[in-house]
Amino acid sequence: ALLLALLLPALAVGADTITREQLKALRAAGSPVTVVDVRSPAEFAAGHIPGAINIPHDQVAARAGELAAVAGPVVLY
């Protein structure tokens, strides 16, 4: 599965895809990475990547300010 990483502060610019393995490597190295699950709250509750936060895909644009305030890359899946 590929993940979409948005490198902030430019939310709409700098988007790249990364692999699950690349995300694991970033986290293992202690890099500050915010993982955002963009599925519905019900899907999130059924299971998600440990430490991920839930922002449903239809709310991402409205909540971009929250994401711009975090350190390091933001990974949406």
C-alpha cells in the first residue's frame, strides 16, 4: 500500500508517495511523523496504524491549519 505524504508547511505543494516500509523506517529512526487516517470514524475505530489520528477525507481541507502546526511530515492514508 502506498501512502501520501504531504510535506508541510505548503499543504498542497510537495506531495509525494511513500511506501509502508519507508514510513516504518521514518518512525523507527525517531523522526517526527504525523500519520492521518482519512477514512470514516467507524473505519478508524475498526483498526488503524498505531498513533494515527483520524481526519476524514472530506474534512482534511477544512482542518489543514491543524496539520500545518505539526512538526515534520504529515502522512495521509
